[in-house]
Amino acid sequence: MISGYPSRLYDSELSDWNREEFEVETRAHTKATEVVWFNYQHPQRLHDTRFVGVNFRERWRIEKRRRRWRNRLEKMNPLERDALFVAMKEVMVRDPRAVSGAAGS
């Protein structure tokens, strides 16, 4: 993995690599584009779910949903919560994306 600012040299030399661009804010509070070049498949599942979503708005929407679910689960009867957990595990096992590591929606 290589990260940096957009570069024609890297784009040319790493043309068979994957490439992702990100809009970021610099220390001077200006906007800049950063690029990550990587020679492996796009991750399908993340070990750190804070980064699920393609942009700030989507990550915020997912985080709000996660908090709502957590609050509901905390209030749920423990036996009902266990039954829900078993159902979730069943779906994860049957979902081929879960086995191959692909993310679902």
C-alpha cells in the first residue's frame, strides 16, 4: 500500500493496482485529495466498523443506526436477545458473502 497525493507517475507505474481517492482536510484547514494505491483486493469486511460507509454522511447514518440497535438490544428481554443473536449467526453462516468476507448491507 502506498499513500500520497495524486501522482501521474504512481498512476502510470501502478496501473494494475487498486486506487482509492479521499477528500481530506489538511492541518491548514484546506481541502486536499489523498490517494491510496494497493495491490490487494478491496476489503469486503472491516475489522473496525467505524469505517463502514463511503463518506462522512453514510458513516454517520450507519453509526446512528448502530446506536439505535444497541439501545433496543439493551432494553430487550435477555432470552429474546439470545434468540435474535442465534438468528443473526444463522444468516451469517448461510450468507456466502459472510464466508468469502464480503460485506452486506
